[in-house]
Amino acid sequence: MLLLIDAGNTRIKWALAAPSAASGHWLASGAVTHEQLGTLAGAWQRLPISTVLLSNVAGETIGTRLRAMLPVAPHDFRSQPALAGVRNGYREPAQLGCDRFAAAIGAHALAPGQAVIVANCGTATTIDAVTADGVFLGGMILPGLGLMASSLAKNTALLPQIADAAPLPAGFADNTADAILSGCLAAQAGAIERAVRMHGAGACLLSGGAAPRIAQALALPFRLVDNIVMIGLQTAARTLDLGETHA
């Protein structure tokens, strides 16, 4: 069985898939924060894992800890000039974040033959463009919804901290907390809408923890996708020579 791991800036997401399974069809999956990383060892030891594909943007320390608890040595997923039907148009292809490349592969697989914008809304919000024939053009990176709101609250005198579960404001806010959230939502949604217009996209895919909140502020059609990076990894795994590895 294939274990897919998306080690992000805040959480570690994983999924176990049969080699022939359709994208997004997993036998088991989960997610933990970096602080909860140690709990994964026990979970993974009970799974029939023969191959691991790891996308890591969380840094060397997290990567080392992950490797130590895996039953087999992982294959590192890296950005390449071309893979799984997607051509990497970044100026220096290897410098593209591997999570963004995986998300682009996932988006192209989910919206074949369409110009697509894929927005991954986590700690940072990444908004990337893929052409109908699979060329990754590049994109935008901005602070994620939570980071944007907390940065404003922390660095401006007397402004409140916005809770993750704060209700979405309707229209023009009549209090400071709602005004902060409303402004941050407008910035996130506006960037996505601008990208869709610039690209002439026929599909807009949203993923990430903040995607459901940002989706409510969008004034265009969209599709919510759970774990777009994982879907990209699963799609890429079919074209990579992974084989079975041993610790």
C-alpha cells in the first residue's frame, strides 16, 4: 500500500491508498499538528505500508522526525520540469514549492482540458494557474486568512484578536472585530477572483483549512476539494518509479 504525506506549515496530512485507487479514494487518512507529530508513529505501524511518497515544506526538523517513524524510507516528492501531464513553467522549476506543484497536478487531473485556478488556503494562501493543456504558469502567495487577521490584530493597537470560529460578517461590519474579518475575507476572495479573471479560468478549485470560509465570500463558481496536495501526490505516484523501499 502507498502512504502519501503532505507535511505543511501547520499540519501533517496523510492518506493510505491502494496502488490502483482513483484519486481521492483512500483506505485511511488523518491529520495532526506539528505538536502532535509523535502520535503518527503508532498509527502508521498498524498499516500495511510498502511505499511512501513525502511532500515536505515544513522544514528539515519535521522531515527528520517523519523519516524516523516511517516503516520504510520515503521517496521525496520534488518539483520537476514536467510530471503527470503538467509542465512546470516556473523560471527555476526546482524552486517551486513541492506542495504547489502537487496541487497543480491534482487540479489538472480534476479539471482536465480546462484552464484552472487552484487556491490552497492554509497558513499561506497560494493561488496558481494551470492552462488547459497542463502548463503551470505560476501564481500568487499571500498570508492565509488566519495569519492575515492575527497579524493585523497583534500589530495594531487595541484591535481584537479574531477567533477561528468567529461568525462571518454580512455586508459592511458595524464593529471592529467583524471589520477585520470582513477585510481579510475580501482580500482573500479578491485575489482569487482576480486570478480567475486574469487566467480566463473555466474552473476554480479551493482547498485547505480556510477554504470553506473564503468560499462564502467568492462571487464566482468554485469547487471545494479536500486535500488537493494529496490528490496531486496520488496522481503523480502513478507516473513515478517508486517501487518498494525498505528502512
